[in-house]
Amino acid sequence: MGPRGLADAGRMRFDANAFIAEQIEVMRKSVPGKAIIACSGWRRQHGAAVLASRALGDRLLAVYIDTGLMRKGETETSRRP
């Protein structure tokens, strides 16, 4: 514990790899069958789609929706593997 009873910030570190592994396992357990995820180009949605793809593999159908209000080049960027 640090000053004023707060946790020592130096010991509190975010472990991205552990977080990703944990979320993948949660998704695997939560989705017993097939799933669909729709993205409209925003980075957070793509991040969620990548995690879902790692967790569900061929049980996931990912759909990209071009709303017509995309940033310049967004659709072309989204097509890249």
C-alpha cells in the first residue's frame, strides 16, 4: 500500500496479453454456437472483431457495413487483411 492507503501504482501494471487471453476465454465460454459481429469502420469495433475472431474462429461471421459516412479511405483500409 502506498500513501493514504491507496494501492501502490508502481505495482499496478496493465498486462495487455493477459487481458486479451482472458477476454478470448470469456468469449469462447459465452458463445456456444455461431455468432455475427458487424463493424462500420471504427477502430474499437475492429478490435472487438479481432478478439471475437480469435475466440470463435470459423464460428464467427464478421460483416463490414459502409454507411456512406466513412472517413476517407476507411473502406479500402478495412479490406486489407
